[in-house]
Amino acid sequence: MWYRNTNHFARGEGMLILDFINVGNGDSILIREMDAQRQLFAMLVDCGHDCLERDDHPPLKDERSCRIYAGDFLKQNGVTHLDALLLTHFHRDHIGGLSRVLEAVTVGELLTTYVPPADAVPLNPDGDNGLVKAARNLLRCVDMYAAALREHPGRIGQVTELVGDRTETLRLTEELSMDILFGEPALYPRQKLVYDRAFQGERNGYDLIHWGKSMNVSSLRQRLYYHGREIVLGGDAYAHMWETATATPCDILKVPHHASLSSTTRKLLRLLQPKTAVVCVAAGRPDERPHPYIVSLLQEMVPELYFTDAVSLPGLVDPVYHETVRLTIE
């Protein structure tokens, strides 16, 4: 892995800014190390959905909504280059905004668990392929990912395909480092096989549906270290995957999988002991994300809890309208 050498400041100077962007559905987290107003390093983890308002969710009628595309947020904040872009997995609410991101910025290195073939052609997920909805949805996600790369040549300097058989440790700057943690190692060769076959023209509905059910289990997690503080970004990993020795105490937690019922347990929170938790989720989702029980658990065990969108749960959460949940570490 790479190490970006920067000697702009002495140890203890500088600041880390974390923006959990209100993309509505999905995740997009901007991580910047700053020296005064100067950007020393920038990384984006996931890109949000390609739509601020999903057609399978209730219409967004609240004029106070502050949802914003990740690419537009980068432009608005003067970010023209990302040193790194990390994709945790290939669900649409994590990679759908990739095309807008690549329109807004150049990228030094893309970190991903799958790289489409160089000659990847459109998968036509909605064509006459005889597949059920779940299989079509999987094809649509990987097709959207490949299309964004294909349609923005020259915007990414280096693409690194993560093997997934070991923890990857990256020294990002003098002050900032990151561990990338994976699911079961066998998942990633399986993912490659399924996606490669799709680009080769195969349409095995069983394989596509089976892998679709495994995608969240393959989601990457990250642990960042800065000035003695630790930040855990849980991706869409389910709680039962990492109630292990890897779940050590942290300062900030990005709650996994939009605070669904399977995202978090009392055991996991006891291991992590976060002081601050952020839930990346759209307000008004019809599928109990965030789940009221998980919200109650977080409120009980975490001193500070934030939601990216204006979530309203009567008796639990009042809506707050903002484009980002911004946390700063000095």
C-alpha cells in the first residue's frame, strides 16, 4: 500500500475534519486533514446514491431538506482532488454517486475490492434477460459502478484492488493512518467470479441472487487513527460479523448499515465504547432504518448521537436539518 509523505507541520498541529454528508440514502464520508485553510489530505469513503429521492421511498415533501449529492458537496467545499477514494461495497446507495464525484474531482487512488474488466461493456440489467428483480438490481449496481469508471477516463491516477485476505494498514499522512478490515476472505474471490461472469455475458440468476445476499457481509470497515483518537466507519457490516477482538474502543463510530435492526448490538457497543455515533440514513425510510430499538440502544450507550438527514422518530428523535454532520479533531 502507499504512503503519502507530507511534512507540512509538526506533530500535534493540523486538524482532521470529518463530514458525514447528507446524501439522503446511503453513505458518503469526506475525511480531510487541514493546516489552517490548506488541505493536506482528502479521502472520500463511498459516494452515496445516484438519486436524492428514491422512487421506492415516500416522496420528499419537506422544503427544509438539506440533502446534497456527494459530488456537489465536494464542489461546494472547494475540494477538487481526493488523495484516496474508498468504496466499501457495491450497493447503489454507496456507489451510485460515483459518476458525479468523478465529474467534480480527480482521484489519486481508488481503493476497491473489485475492478471491472478494461473492456467492460454495459450489462443492460433491464433488458430481456429473464432474471428476477433481485438479480437485476445486482447487475444494475455493478453496471453503474463500471459505467462511472468507463465514462470518466483519466480522472483516477491509480486503481488498487484489495485482496481481502488480511487487514490493510495505510499510512495516509504523518499524522493519519487507517486500517481496512474485511469480511471472510472467501467472499472476495466469489465476488470477482460473479461479476466477471456477468461482464462475460453470463446470466446465472442463482449466483447473482446469492451474491446479492452476501454483499453487506463483504462490506469493508475502516479504523482511522489521528492525534490519539480513533474513528470507526462500519460500512454496512452486520453486528454479528465483528463482535470480536477487532472491535476495540473508539471515539467516533459511523453506525453500520443505517442503524438497521441487524446493524448494532449491546455487545458491540460495549466493545466499541464510542463517545460519538453518526447514523447515515434518509429520513422517512419505510423499512425501519433507523430502527427505533437501535436508536434507543444508541441513546442509552453513546453520549452523542447524530443523524445525517432530518430523521424524526416521535418520542426519540426530533429532525435536524443540515447538509453534513461535521466533526473535528485537533
